[in-house]
Amino acid sequence: MVKVKALTSFYRILHPRPTALIVSMDEENRPNVMACSWLSPASMEPPMVLVLLGEQSYTRSLIVECGEFTVNIPSRRQMKLVKVAGTRTGRETDKFKTVKATLKPGRKVRVPVIEECPANIECKVKGTFEAGECLAILGEVLDAYADRKAFQKGLWKVKVPLHVWGSWFAYAGKPVKEW
């Protein structure tokens, strides 16, 4: 096997990655959404997620100001919203007016969740740290819920988008038990 140097694009070796729609809110309670694949569980007890957002991210500034955010897991049906959320900035565009989505009040946070998404996670900012050009935001999970038809026995029954690179996405197939 011949291996080539990939230091400048090392992060793409870690793709495809699950895509999420991160919802934040400004000081006037206007919601904003961005598509994000740089996120991960950070702890099971207490439950926490880690989201990494770039320096220029409008969502980053809103989350730091508000102290709360929601992580919404889309299915293939929400790909139009994923596209708009991932290619436009909320500084210039109300993305929820561009693509219709039902916003529902969070159960534990002020920031809304996207009703059409098969799973939602509500978070309170627990801490942040600089990670190169990104800000790593550690969110304490205050509530998490999923559509019982879409998520059964810890497995997805719907096609959840996996971000490959740029505008390329993949969808996981049937789970295969290896051992």
C-alpha cells in the first residue's frame, strides 16, 4: 500500500461525518441556523457535546452571547435546509424565511429546535477554548429526544446525511454487526 502525505487535508480523512443543524439565537430572539459536521459527543456522564466553529461564524458569536444552542439531526428530507444553512450567513440572510422549517420552543433552553428533524439535542454552554482557527464549544446536554420511528434501539431508521466534503454527502446504509 502506497500512502501519500495528507497533512493539509488531514481532517478529510476523518470524513464522512454526521451533519447537524445548529440553531442559535440573537439578542432579539431571532433564530439562526448553520450546518455543521465538526461536532462530537464529549462525555456520557454528564452528557456533553463538542462543537467546533470557525472564526468568522455568525453562529459562533450568537452561541457565545446567548449561552445556549440546539443540535438538530436532519434526515435526507431536510437537505434543502442543510444546503441553505451551510452556504449562507445569518448576518445577511434569514435562513428560516428562505427555507420553511417549523421551529418549536426548546424544552429546557430558550433556543428553538427544528420540528422536522428526527432528533434534537438542547445544550447550555459549559465552556469554550480556542482550537486553532476554531472555537471549541462544550455544551452540556440538558435534553435530547428523537422520533421513535426514525431512531430505534440506538440505530437510525432514516437516512441521516454524512458530510463528505464541500457539497458532497453520503448516507449510511444498513448497519452490519461485525462481532
